[in-house]
Amino acid sequence: MALSGTARNELKRLLGPRGVVDSPIGRLAYESDGLALIHQAPEIVLLPRNTAECAGAMSVLASEGVPVVGRGAGTGLSGGATPVEGGALIATARMRDVLELNVVDRYARVQAGVVNVDLTQMCAEHGLFYAPDPSSQQACTIGGNVGENSGGPHCFKYGATTRHVLGLVIVRADGSILDLSEPQYEPQGYDLIGTFVGSEGTLGIATEVTVRLTQKPAAIETLLAVFPSLDGACDATSDLIAARIEPSAIEILDKLTIEAVEASVFRAGYPKDAEAVLLVEAEGSEVEVASTVRDVTRIARARGAIEVRSARSDSERKKLWAGRKGAFGAMGRIAPDLYVADVCVPRTRLKELVRETTRIAKEKGLKLANVFHAGDGNLHPNISYDRRNPDEVERVLTAGREIMALCVAAGGSLTGEHGVGLEKRDEMCLVFNDDDLRAMTLVREAWDPERRLNPGKLLPIRGCREARGAHAPSVGHGR
């Protein structure tokens, strides 16, 4: 439904000249998130500066019956922030204020557009940090992290976003404001915050977020274990988990990823002749860190590591992590486009499933690189391709569906941190049956009866039997 002239004028009055983007060229910048394969220019882009402006804009859009898509920094990889035809996009990029920093009770109250890494830098002088650290943390925002329940390398120890959100201010579909901002360490009744985190913009738009801050550890040590095979790195990870050794992060990069990183501005000093490296970080007291380092070194060498070295300085440590977090960007050295799969698998089957995902890509003539949160079993098979080639695009999408079906059938899940969005919407039927999805729909409709918020995302728009027939084969009933 197109916006009326009256509504456009009212939105411009509410948000001011910097708060409305409606030119064709301006709107193109918002046509997709990181899943650039799917794109659609919005009818209008709105950039509120605070909760009141967002609520006012949402009220105008509700009166017009216009669908609304929320957006943080647009770094998502599942199409969650892809606009819908004829719809409005509300972006929180101008909402960048830190409203409260409580270093005694260790929490911060921020607007949704605050960049993830900026929050940690802001409280560093107090010996605190914000634990969830997506690879895109230099750009992604706290509000977007809330929408996707984002993870990151150090979520192996600290958990994903949902464990760190204490309060929210939410603008609902009709423009009303739901204030859940007071930190609730032991919430009573319905867990509305837990329900909202990870809802991918289908329940409302978070404008303010209260997050838990974490005390910096006394000691940190970063290890790089170099392997002559990817299998060895996977086996070492499984052994670490089985031995109940708990570093704060366990990451794997394979040879193709290493080559791409070392040829890019993210060059980290990874050995180019390695088939894989294991990047492990230990945190805690001096005694705890020393014990973890000994255990990791022992297990890595037992699985064939040809070298295990520690970062010799804080700058070297940061360089190793910059290489890991810049790996997706470095893939541009291989091909102009990248499909980043996001699936979780049992860590006892890590080696087997990494092998199988590689086989699927090779059978379809595709280049696949592995860089992933090994400690969580969160695989990221990255397929490099050129979207100007329709045949290659179809092979990429087919490979993605097969990888998802394979991992779910092995006891895994569809997503570890990137969300469902448009990319995995129909594949929800690999995990859930129609009754499961109807229950989820009831929750969604309790918040947004007209389903105007992020329509067509997250939940399938048709029955599971039909979706399964159109895509990957069924792997069983709802789990």
C-alpha cells in the first residue's frame, strides 16, 4: 500500500529533513542487508532520533496500513532487514546515545543504534566490557544484535545476546511504547524480554536496550595452533569439549580462508602453508589461564598440530582476532560475492559434517571456505560466487539448502547466530512441524495482530508439507 501525501508530510514534520529518505537513489542504499542476493527498495526510509520519534512514525504507518521493516546497521546475513514492496523501513542508525552507564551495578542503557564495539570501548576505563562480539562488531548495532540474538567467537564462554539483555524499550506496531527498561535480574511472569530477543523485527522495534556489562578478566592469552589437516583441527576441538576445557573462544580457519586473509588488509600472520589453524583464547586468573594453555597445547599436539604459539603482545593478539573477524570481507579476494551459511552441529560430529559440507560444494563446482565458531559447533561454510551468473547462483542456493538439511538431520539446528530471515524461512520446516509453527504464529499475532512488522520473514508463509516438497527432502517430524 502506497503512502498518502498527507502521511509523507506528517512523517517529515515528525522526523525533520534528516529523518526521511524518499528519493530513488537514497532508498537504494537500504535495498538489502548482507544477503545481497535478495533486494527490494523500500517505499520510504525513516531515521528517527529517539523513542518518541519512532513511536510517532509507527503510529502514522499504522494508520495507513503500511508494512514496516526494522533495520540496524544492515550487517545481517539472512535477509532479515530486506525491505518489502510498498513498505517502510525504520532504521535506528541515528539513535547513538549512551543513556546511562552504571559501573557499580555493571549495566548500560543505550539507544539501539549504538555500535557494538563502541560500547566496550566506552566502558573499558572502568575495567568492563560488553561480551557478545559478532564478527561485524565494528559496524553492527546493539538493536540489530537484539533482533537476531547475535553471537560471536567469545559467546562460547559468555553466551549470545539474550544472556546480556536486562531491559528494553519497544515500539509496537500501533505506535504504543512498551517500557521494559528497568533491569530485571529475576523477572516475574511472562519473559517478554526473552521472547523479544531474536524475534527478528516481527514483534516490534527496540529503541533502547539495557545490557549487562562484564568485568575484564585478570589475564588473557591467545593461542594459534597450526595443523597439517582440517580434520586435525576439528578433532582437537571435539577433544577440548570432551575434556571439559573451557577457553573463552575456539575458532577454526581453513587453508582457503587463511590465503584470503593473508592477501588482504586483514593480514594477521597466519601461516600460509597450514591446512587449518585453531584460534583459542583463554581468560581468567593467571593460574586458570596457565592451566588452560597447557591443556589446549597438549590436546592440539596430540591431534597433530605442528606448532602452537601464543600472541607475544596485545597488538599481536588484536591482529590475530582482526584476521578472524575480517575473514568474511577478505573473501572478496576469491570472488565478488559470498554466501555465508550458518548452521549448528553436534561437536562430536564436527569433522564429519565439515567434510560433508565441503563435498556438497565440490559436487556443484563451487568454492567453499570454512571459518567458524568451532567451540559452539556453529559452522559457517562460505561459498564464493558471482551473482551475475544465474546458473552459479542456483547452485549456491541448492548447496545451501542441502547443507542445512544435512546438519539438521545430524541433530543440529538451522542457525547459530545469523537468524532465519528470508534465507531459511522455508527450511524452518526441517526442524518444526505445522503445530509448532502455529504456536509461534500465535505469539507473533499477540504482538502484531495484522502482521505488518517484517512480513514474510522468519515463519513460513505456507504449510510445511508444501515447503518440503519445493525444497529439501523431509528429515523427520518436528523436533
